[in-house]
Amino acid sequence: MSAILIIEQILNGLQLGVMLFLMAAGLTLIFGVMGLINLAHGSLYMVGAFAAAAVAGATGSFLLAMVAAMAAAAIAGVLIEVVVIRRLYAKDHLDQVLATFALILIFSEGVRWVFGSFPLFLDIPDYLSGPVSLPGGIQYPLYRLVLIGIGMVVGLLLWLLTQQTRLGIQIRAGENDREMIAALGVNISNLYTLVFAIGAALAGLAGALVGAIQSVQVGMGEPVLILAFVVIVIGGIGSIQGAFIGALIVGLTDTLGGVFLPQLFRLFLEPAGATSTGSALASMAIYILMGAILIWRPTGLFGQRA
Amino acid sequence: MIPERWLNLGILAALVAVPIWALVVDEPFIITLVTRAVIFALAAVGLNIALGLGGLVSLGHAVFFGIGGYAMGILAYHAQTFTPLAEWPFPIDGTKSMPVIWLVAVTTSTLAALLIGLLSLRTSGVYFIMITLAFGQMFYYFSISWAQYGGEDGLSIYVRNGFPGLNTLDPIQFFAICFALLCAVLGFNALLARSPFGLALNAARQVPHRVETMGLSPFRLKLVAFVISGAVTGLAGALFADLNRFVSPTMFSWQMSGEIIIFVILGGVARLIGPVIGAAAFVLLEHWLGGLSDYWHIYLGAILLGVVLFARGGIVGLVARAHG
Amino acid sequence: MTKVTQTLLAAACAAMVATAGLAEVKVGMITTLSGGGAGLGIDVRDGFMLAVEQSGRDDIEVVIEDDQRKPDIAVQLADKMVQSEKVDVLTGIIFSNLAMAVIPSVTAQGKFYLSPNAGPSALAGKGCHPNYFNVAWQNDNLHEAAGAYANTAGYGNSFILAPNYPAGQDALTGYKRTYQGELAGEIYTQLGQTDYAAEIAQIRASGADSVFFFLPGGMGISFLKQYADSAVGLPVVGPAFSFDQGILQAVGDAALGVVNTSQWNKDIDNPTNAAFVEAFQAKYDRLPSLYASQGFDTARLLISAMEKADVADVDAFRAALKAAEFDSTRGDFAFGLNQHPIQTIYAREVVKEGDVFTNKIIGVALENHADAYAAECKM
């Protein structure tokens, strides 16, 4: 195992981590501000990817496709917030789980109804494709470096938004005491819709960015949704900072575990058995990690409230 | 509005009447369908003990459902291939006897629930939902990689397991077994809810600090509820595997956990007959909506949404007057 | 459970009493029509129904149901087909795990099962059954062909990967059965995995001269796009599943030039195939896929048996199925002792015709190939 390979795998883990962060940021904001568990967040990711594929197919522009993805996911988000989600804030988590599970069913089959049953095509634009040479002789795909960059920038913007702007102050106040900020004259209903739209747009962006290197198909949101939940639970629900750290931990664990666990087992098992045992353990690794962290810190790494 | 007690009796009577009618008109598939509803109901009654009485939203009950299923699958697989289950410390053979399989299913799911409960109950609220989900995923991925027992392909059992004195291959007799178990568990559930334990658990859910000042530990109360709940769902898993004569990792999937929760909410949380109505309604919807369109999931989703938004207390809440 | 009961009975014949004396064949098709795997089931269904329609027969009734790719739903539907619909023949299942859940029990109940796609090894060897006919392939076949192709292409150091589940393990076993070179690496990925950056890095570092992969559905799309973008550039070979008509458009340029193995392609030169491709395009307005051809052949096999025997005479009907005297889209078609096909498997290359990505045959990978499990079948 060469140093180059290890660095390359760490970059891969980082890239998976920042993409998970785009998903997890919206999820954790929505939970932190509105107290809502949104299982349909993965559907917004899917909506973003499909919108991007449709627009890229029609116009040939990758940038327009990204804009369309964010817009489509935000519109879908606002729509479900106004029609359904708004009625769920006062209900308990159980009702929220069921209602947003129902939304997954509606979104998945709705998208299949509109776009058909076959995967769609969405590719990396020419100016971002191919590998670049990094110091040390590492060949790494440019697009993945761009993804890491976008994730970092979005993380920074979100941090500035919540810490430095008036909207951010309202959001943080809303997390702590929603009656008080309503009494201070903030239109709480509009604030909620706005936060939901931001979260949805980030999910849509993640779906479109990832869709270009994976496959744009119905049901693509669910595995990511589960991982994003793992991320926000590890990080502590409601914490943007926690989501960022959690995303990197999950991204790195998943990637490095998949590579190194089978090799580790090869030290004391015959190769075929080592490969399958190692792979099996690697696929369980992040859940074992999450269980361990919650047993150690029952409200996650940065969680404040139970 | 009708009294809840009458509703309970009416539902159970309907669950008996429909298969008998199906027997008369020779529609064995309807008996199979009702049996499926009864088994789902049993799983949901199990969850309702944790969810309704204990307030524990477990998104990982598929773990116990799957353990029950694999208990049946593994025991019957060794019996049908005439291979021993274990050589050490003493030879253990597989079995095709339902009562033995049930015992193993209940014992293993009890142990699993004890372990998972001990760890998970340190958290609460959303964290509890998510840690139970994490355990579900661990079991799911483990079963997929467990090549000895079929991995993702699962295990096929060619002949349904036996019950002394009955022909379990006859749909109506297998239905009778499942229905009798459901009634027994419902009776146990009703007793449990009224027992001192049930009352204390209810109090621990609503005002935990008061329970503590009375010298009771909310943690222990919840743990016991979680373990009983897991054991019942495990039993349902063994029956479900016998109904299909097949087990696979999908029994461990998070969608399965989600469906068991749906049965409970659809029917009515913390209502004795709620999970039974929820499971029956779900099976009925699945069967009936499936005939309408290729995109029937949209209708199912819309109906579930309607129940959450407009029917407080699920279907039972709509039609029955609360007791007491 | 989508129920599209498509009855081809003339209205006048609908009165069951009048036709009770005729041998009508009722077919139960359980296939995947919703969710992520729906494309495959839709193709099998459309291919099957095209052949039924072309036959012009009014004595076939097909009941179609959606298994949602869930084994327990498939089992329930099989019970319904047997107990309630009282079908004579079942078919349609796409995925091996569903096939394992359904086929042993329906054949044990005396029904015929004609597999249009899945061919798990357990049912080809010790678990073979006189009422089970596989019209597609045994699961290992296309992988064995890929190994054979790798030999003729002169590859001597392959890197191989597949998901960690039984069909994935079978795939690597199948490749290694025929491939004679060294292995640069062997990886099991996670089922449903969508990011292959880590695996591609390992391929780059391994010093391999070729890559073999089996990653069905969306997994294959993801792998190929990422592999092309990584510019590793080693030749790739795989079974047809990741290069099929349905998903090829979603892979795009990344698949161009890749060699894959298949028992069928739209340019196999025989009149049946030419007519099939043309009729399929005319009716459904898209190119047929591998799965559509398998559905079509399954129906053709069934119809050929109906012409020779009455379904009520089980032994005669079985013999008629086994004779397999029908014009297949693959040219010659014959069953081996375990009632799986003995067939030629081709190497094909992904090309672009106008705006559409498709395949063209470049050679034969394995001639008249039977599967490795036939000897274990005691029938």
C-alpha cells in the first residue's frame, strides 16, 4: 500500500464527506429550527438530479443545469412545506416520520411517471473532466476536487449566514425560543418556509453534482438520506458545525473502511474469506461508529439538547 | 362513534369471518392474504407495546422481525438438508417443528432486544429513532454478507414447518395458528396495559421525574417494555417466514421497520386493536390499489398523508370512542 | 401489485363455459414494474406480449403483476397465481433472489416455470426440476464468456470486481472459471454502492492490464462514468447487463468501445431477430434490449409447446417445451439436460449509431456453451 494510494483514498473520503454535508446541512437546519424529521429530504436530492439531467439534456449547459437543480428542489421544497410540512410542526416525531415517508412514495412514483423507468443521462462538462496531477505524482479527477471545493465554500457560506446575518440570528433565535421571536415581530411562518427552501436547494445541488458521476434514477435519494441521518446524529442534531465534522467522519470511515478492512483481515484469514468478511464489516462500519458515538455521547458530538 | 370494546370484537370477528367465507367459496388466496395481515398485525402489536405504552419510537423493529425469520430459516434449512446446526459443544440438529422454532425465535429476539435496548435507551427522542435505525442497518448488511445462509438471495424452505396435530400446508389451518397467537398476544397486551407495570410505564412516558421520585427506574421500565416488544415482533417474524416459506435480508430492511410503524400509526397508537386495523388496512390497500394503476404508490402515499393530517388517533380514533 | 390482465380472448369467447373444452393456457407473469428495477421488467413484459400478439392466438391469457422487487411480495403473488388465478405456467421474474423465493415452491406444486431472466446456480444443479425451464442463461454464463474473451484478447493480469452478494460472487467465480491469466486484484463492493473512487484508485495502483466488472443497474452506470473520468484507460470487459439498451443512454460516451458479452444482440443475422427488432421498434418506439429478446423468446417457446401439446397433458407439454422447436431471436436454441440453454455467447462492442448508443457483435466468445452445473442435476 503506497502513500499515494492512501492520500488518494483520503481525498475520496473527503469528497464523499462534503457531498454528505450538503445533504446533512439542510436536514439539520430543518430539524434544528422547526423540530421536523424530514424523510423526504432524499426525494429533494432526486428532484435536483432529474431537473439537472433534463436541463442539461435540453440546453447542454452544466451551469444552467445546476441552477435548475437548486431551483427545482427549492420550489418542490416550498410546495411541500406549504401544503404538508407546515401542518406537521406541531405534531410529534411519529406523525412526521409517517407523513414524510408518504411523501417519499409520492415523489418516487411521481418522478417515474414524468421521466420514465430508465436512468437519465447527466455527465461532467468537458472543462471539468479528466484527472489533474497533484504534487507527489497523484492523478486525481478534477471534478472531484471541484466537489470538495464547492462543499467547503457552501459550508463557509452557511456558517457566515448563521453567525453573521440578520437571517442567521433569527434562525438561531428560532431554534431556542420560537414564541419569543414571533413576539418580536418576525414572521415565523415565512422564516420556516425560507429555511426549508434553503435546505431543499442544497439537497438538490448535491443530487445534481453527484448525479453527474453516478446514475440519475428513481430511488437514488434513499441510501444518501440514511447516510445523512447518520451524519447529523453523529454531529449532534441542529448543529451545522456538527454536520460538517460528522460528514467528514462518515465519508472517511466509509471510504477507508472499504479499502483497508479487507486488507486488514488478509493478515490472518485466507484471501477470499478476508475479502468478504472485510467487505461485510466495512458496510456495517459507519453504523457501528454511530452506535458507539451515541452510547458515549447520547446527543452526538456537538448536540446541545436531548 | 362506537365503544372501543365493540370495535375490538367486531374486528376480530371479521378476521375470522373472511377466511371462513373464502373457504366456502374456495378462494384460498384470500385466506393467505388475511394470514399476512394477521402476521403483520402481530408484529405491529409487538411494536405498539414499546411505542404506545412506552413512547419508544423504534425505527429498528425489523431487527426482531428478521431475527424471528432467520431463526425459522436457519433451523428449517438444517433440517431440510440434514446437516447439523452446530457440532460444538454438542451436536444440535435443525428442526421443522413450529413450537420449537417459535421458542428459538422468541429467545433470540429477546436477547437481541435486551442488548439493543440497554445501549439505545441511553438516548431519547430523535437519537433513539436513529440509533435503532443504525442497529437495523447493521443486521441488514450482516445478513446480506452471510453467504452460508444465502446472503441477499435468502433461504428457501420447501415445505412449511409442522405443528402437532395440524396440517400447516392447508391455508385455513395455518391461518388458525396465526390468529390464535394474535389473540393470545392481544389478551396479554390488554392485561399488561392494566397491570401495575403498565401503569408505571405509562407514567414513565408522561412524567418520568415523578416515577423516579417514587423509587422506580424509568430506564428499567422502558427496557422491559422494549424487550417484550421485541420478543413479540420476533415471533411474528418466524410466522411470516413460514407463511412465505422464505427468508431474506429484506426482513431486516429499514423499509420493513417503517412499514411496521405505519401499521401502528395508521390504526391508532396505543390502542389495543389499532395495529390490527392498521395492518389489515395496509394489506387491503396494497391489494386493492395495486389493481388501479402502475403508479399506485402515489395513491398509497396520499392516503397515508390524509391519515396523518386529518385523522387524529388513526383509524381507531376516527371510528371509536375512547374507553375510560 | 399492478394488475394488467391482458386477455386476448375474442369477446365472444369470453364466456368461459363455451370454451371449457378447449385447452386455454393461462400464464402468470410476476415481474418488476415499479421502483428502480422497473426498466428490466417492463422490457421482459413488452417482449413477451409482442410475441403473444404476433401469434394471433386467442387461447393465451396473461395475468401480469408487479413484484416491486420484494421477495415476500413475489411469494405472495405466486400464491395468488397458483391458488386464485389457477394459472398453468408462471414466468417473468427478473432478480435471482426473487426467483429463489418463488420457483422451488411453484414447480413443486406442479406448475411450469419459464425463466426469462434469472438463472441462479442452485436451480441449475442439485435444485433442478422437470417443470423449470430457463430461457435466458445460467447466471454464470456471460461471465464465463467474458473470461474466455479476455483470453483471446490476450489479457494476462485482470482486476476483477463485483458486489458482495451471491450473484456477485457467482460472477467472479464464473470469470475465473474460464480466464487463464493472473489476477491483479479482486474486490467485493457494497451492494447498491454508487461511488467507486476508492476501487478505481486501487485499480490504478494495481498494475493490471484489464478490468472485469459485474455491477448491474445504477451501480454499473456510476462505475463506468467515474472510470472514464479517471482516465485510467485500461480495457474493460463485462457482461451485457451494464451495457444494455435501457441503461446505455444514461452511461453515454463513457461506455463507447467497451466489450461486453451477450447471447443476443440486435444485429444477430436471422429472419426472426430482424423481424423482432423491427416489430418491437414499431410497437414501442424504442430499440429492444436483451431483456426484451428474452421475454420474446420465452413466449415463443411457450407458443411452440402449445402447438404440439395440450397443457392439461403435463408430460406431453413438458416434452414439447423441452424440444424447444421455435425460431429464437438468437438463431439455434436448445436446452441442456438441466433445461438451461446451450447457446453461443458473443462479444459485442458499444458503438454510437446516430445519436443512439448501442452494441455491435465483434466475435464469438463461447460457442454452444453449456453451464457448469448441469452435471449435478439429477433429473
